[in-house]
Amino acid sequence: MTTVFFPDCEATSPNGRFTLEARSHRALEERVYQDDFVYRLFDGDRVVWERRQGPGEHGPHQVLVSDDGWSILRTHGYTPQVIAVSPEGHDTIHVLLRRARSAQEPAQGPGQARRCEWVIDPPYVFMGGLFWAGESWPYFFQVDGTAWFVWRTSWGPRLVLDLTQGLLVPEDSPARAAITRAMDEAEKRGAYHLLWKLAARLYEVQQFLASRERPSIGDKPSPLQVQLRHVRPALKLVGLHRCEEALPVLRFWERLDHAGSSQSSTAMGRGWDVEEQAFRPLLHHALRLLGEEPLGYAAYHFRPGRGHARFPVPEHVAHRRERAAELDPGMSAEQVLQRVGSPDHVRQHSHPAGKFYRWTEQWDYDFRVAGQWVTLRLTWEEHESRGRLSHIQEAPASWLQADER
């Protein structure tokens, strides 16, 4: 069973007036699946309201507060909720997140908060305890005196709450259509400001990312750590919304070399790992959506096992498309890397092969040709202890029409 810790949570409104905290009375080492949190909203040093964790309500993993004192509580577990609390301390809406839609909306008694459901799709975000909020973008905004809250997921759908009326707004609602432009502008503006705010502290960011000391599981994250968790969705949003004013700050972030996740590499062969940069793949994608070419920093690196040095991949490769035209299926992955540098995007999938499954790894290289983007895709198949280059195909860039990256 996976152990889930529930550290204390805290959030400050953008204008600095309000602080929302969630505190547990248990010792840190006991904070596993506990149910004894107390929420408090502060206006300066004054306690505005206090709320205790309700019966059957899971512990929090995130809290948010607006400049007007609206509070959002995100509970974590196999029945997660997003709970909206008014500036006066009254629960106004409980949204239960589910994998399949129920036959009817849960009952609501007199004087109770409105209770409703929001379907999570795709369902794989339920694995490991409902990590649906990973790389998401939550925010508050106002339109014509109405307070709104939106939680945009990493795969696109938006949970939209009319805080003033205490309503979950369906996707096909006329009210939703009326605020679509305002939502887009709020996302673009928020992402842009976060990237600039952290760019002004780039040395501090680099020191934090380079540090080998990481908070222990269950520790409350630092404000900088919380902000850094939102960099990836911010990079995605400035590209999605074609935020041209973000180009200078994207160039600023492009130089930052920071390793992200890694997995075994079919192309390089047995024992090799492919290491994805934490920010560059999304950043480079945003640049291309804005019609700009990346400067050529590697988005992926390859290692012959954890703890080993990276395979030397050339960066800023000149005439890369012309060099790519000379690739042939007889080349090894190392030869391809030395000739055209790091791929712009790497994806892997498995497929049946008799009684077993075999892995395929695809490397995409993006080129701008006569003002249009094209993608060269190299497909590597498992072959003995190394990958074999089975297909080389160039086609118009499909990522311009679909959010597949």
C-alpha cells in the first residue's frame, strides 16, 4: 500500500492580505490518512473564521485563497473533493471528483453546501490515489461582480465554479461560453507573470534546483517550491494561448539545464536511460507554437545507467534538417545523436509480439520549412540488446492541430 502523508498547508492571497492555513494536531510522523485538520483564514493577524475537517472528508493536499477571501480546499484520497468556502467561512459548494458520472446529483439538505460531481477523464489520473491535480493551473478571477474559480487540468478540461452563486458550471452552459475569453486571458496573464517573477530570481531558482537537499516526504513545501511546481503548466499555457509577449522570458528560461524524469531507452539499448529535461520540451513546444525556433539546447539526454555521465550530445546543431536528410536505417542511436543532436520529443509505447510485448521508441525532430513546421519521426524497435531504426518519416507537424505533447 502506498503511504500518503498530509503535511500542513498554507496559501497567501496574491495581494498578501489573507492567509489560509490547514493545520493538523498530530505529530509529523503520524500524519498518514489522518482526519484532524483545522482550517483558519487570517486577515493579517486576525482570525476571520475557523473550520474543522468534516466527517468522511479526506485531508487536504492544497489550499488557495483569493484577494477577496474566497477559499478553495483540495482534499486527497479515493473520494477527492474541491470545496469552496465563502469569505465569511461558509461552505458553499462541494465538488466530488469521480471516474464515472452518477445517475443523479447527490442530495442537498436545507442550509447545506451544494454538492455535485465532476467527471475525471482520462481515468488514469486515479492511479496511486487520485493525482488528478498534477501540473494543473488553478486560479480566481472576477467578471461583472461575479467571483469565479477555475481549475484547469494538465490534459485540458476546466473545472469552473461560480463562487457567488455556489454553482458548478457545465461545459455546455451559456454562462461558461460567456466567460471563455476571460478564462483564457486570466490563464495567459497568470502564466506570463509567474515566469517573469521567477526569472527575476533565476539565481535563487538555480541554487534550489541544484541543491541535493530536498524536503522530506510530509514536510511543508517552501513558497519557492510551490511556485516552481507551476512552471511547467505556465510554459504550456503561454504556448497554448499564443502569448507573444512571453517570448523574452521563454528565452531566459531556455538556458536553464535541469533534469526531470527518466526511463529506460529502447533506442539506446539495454541499460540505457533517457532523461527528459524538466522544462525545455514544453518550453521549446511553446516557442514553436509562437512561430519561433529554439536555440538548440538539448531537451533530452541519455545515460548508460543511473549515476553515469550523459552521452555527449551536440547542441546548437547548424543545418540540422540537411544533416537529418542523410540519416539511414543502418545507423545506431549514438550515430543519430552525434549527427543531429537531441530529439525534440520522445515517446514510448508497447505492442503485442506473440506471447510477449515489445517496446517502440519514437524520436521527433521539428523543422521549419518555408514558414511551415514539419516533423521527422524516427521509430526504434527492440532488437536484441539494442534499438533498431525501423522507420524514418517526415510529415506536417500534427501538434499544430492537436495538443498531443
